[in-house]
Amino acid sequence: IYDGRYFDPSTRAAINAVWQLAEPANGTVKLGLHKGHMNPASSQGYLEVSSVEAKALAKAKLIDTDSVWQKRQKI
């Protein structure tokens, strides 16, 4: 997902598989977030270049660009 491939068909399939595996689970997950040391300016350009393929596929309507999370909430 980091490589700007959220809309990639393989990423979407993996996310859907995780949701299916997690469906019978219930509980609470707690996590802590810590400020990172990444320079956002340099990562933005990298992500823009990496996402060109996925954006082209979406524009050609070859992949689904709807939110996986929102779809799961409707089920």
C-alpha cells in the first residue's frame, strides 16, 4: 500500500481477504502511535510517481476505486 498501490487489484484482493479472515473475530485492539522521522516532502514525490499505474487503471475503469472500508460497513 505504501508504494501508492492502494487501488491495485492485488492490494484490493489482499484487503478483502483480510476482512474475510477477520469476520468471525471480535474484540478491541489498542495501539500507540509515535511521531516518525520521515521527510513528507520527499515521500510525496515518490508516492506520486509510484501511483501513476494505479491512477491510469482507475481512469480506464479497470479497477474499483471505492473504499473497501465503506463497502464492509454496508454489508
